[in-house]
Amino acid sequence: ALVDQGVSEVTLLGQNVNAYGMSFADPELGRDRGAFADLLRACGKIDGLERVRFTSPHPAEFTDDVIEAMAQTPNICPQLHMPLQSGSDRVLRAMRRSYRKTKFLGIIDRVRAAMPHAAITTDIIVGFPGETEEDFQQTLEVVAAARFSSAFTFQYSQRPGTPAATMDDQVPPEVVKDRYQRLIALQESVCLTENTTLVGTEVELLVSAAGRKSAENARLTGRARDGRLVHFAVTADNAERIRPGDYVTTTITGAAPHHLIADGGVGSHRRTRAGDAYETQTTPTTAPVGVGLGMPSIGARAPEPVSACTSGGCP
């Protein structure tokens, strides 16, 4: 339904999206562990659906059949968000994470073997209770080895009611802040190094709405297939014709830690139904699918509809 309305990119979203395959209607049904890979392959058969992403998978359940489906299905984007949280096995155990550093790095290696140019992003928490300088150094080592294209980084802080809030060995805030700054410095260095390798390459961009930075520099903005943000130069002529939702190709001319620059001009421009929808301010919609979350209703139950027919009153 969405593709028929011009949508060309979708994101499959779940707290642990690769656990797809469990039956909530009948918990006694066995879980289909190949269901998520099958879902990705099925997305590849939808005519007009050009890009598919998913987030967030869980390292403990990330299987090789998913990697194969990603590599073999053309419209699955070469992008993976894989939460690390910490590079220390001791801290991961304290966080009650069911994976360890070796498993995590093994997944990264297998993904890159199947998709050498995949962009891998992550989540990292600094200063979890009991984290030592040695634990933190192990996190830095994983960041350097994994070469994340970007990372969502967080400073741990106590939240009342959580198990971690009452743990011993709370890390002093000034230590957390120092480690956070060191992590940011390393990750930005990795980002810049990885982005610089893309200078000179041609990319296809899905054009997004113009941001302030793009408007100030007479550029438009788009996302590459691997999810990287690209600001690309346009002329006065094609700036009027290129719309959010359209696709363009261009060549990368510069790099920064958090975005790429393409100032060599637009190589090609493909108008799309998504661009048409943007022009007419039409928002794609989907009909209700009848899946409830099991939430209780509030108040008295609504009266059941009364049929106009009785057992003998209708022909």
C-alpha cells in the first residue's frame, strides 16, 4: 500500500527486530528463527520498494542467514546498526547483556566479508557502575577495530528505580565526562578516516528536506544507500526541479566526521512519485491491520450493535 503511494524507502523497526518470528497470538507455537531473513528477502520482491533498512537488531540473535539475506537482496541497504554498549566483557555482564566482545566483533567481520562497504553504526554507554579505566580502554579498542561509521554515545547517569542506580562503585561524574570526551575524539577520528575513503566515489542519494546548513551553502541534502548524510551542490536551474523524495547521483568531493560533501554537480536526477507527493503535501497512509497491543480499555464497554433483523423479521 505504501509503495503504491510513492514510498520508496522503509525501515523495519523493533526493540529486537531480528527476533521476528515469535507468535504473540499463540506463545506455544515454536519460533521460526529464519523468519527475519525470509522477511528481508520478501521485501526484495516488492516492485518499487528501492531501499529497506532495519533497526535495532540484537547481537545475541544476529544470525548468518540475515547477513546472507542482506548481501543477496538488492534493495536491502548496506547499513547495520549493532548496539555495542561496552567493549568490556565484565561490564557487559554487569549490564546483563547476553553477548561478549568476541561475538560482537565476529558479527562485524562476517558482515564486512559479505558486504565490504557496509556502514556499521552502534550505541555506547560510558561510565556504567563499576567501569574501570581498563574496561574503558577495552571499549576504545573495540571502537578502533570495528571502524563504526557513526556512534550514538551516552554518559551513564543514575535513574531512580533501575537496578544500576543502586549498584556499588558508581563512577564519579567528572570521570564519566572525561571518558566520554575521549571516546568522542576517537570516534570522530574514525568517522573522518572512513568518510575520507569515499572521496571520489559516485553515490545515489534519496533527497531529503533541506536543512539550515544546506540552505546557507546553496546545497541540498540526501542520504546514500549506506545511510550517510551527503550535502550536494545544485545550480539555480536544477535546485527548482529536484524535490525531496527524488533520487540523484553525484560524486563525493569532501568529507567531515558526520557528513559528506559533493560539490561536483548532479550527475543524474530521477523524479519519483514520492517527489510528486511532497509537492502536493500528500502523506502516505496505511489502513489499520487489526493487530492490537493487548492494552485494556478504560470505562464501560460500548453496547453491542443491535441488528435490524430478528429471526423472523427479515426476508
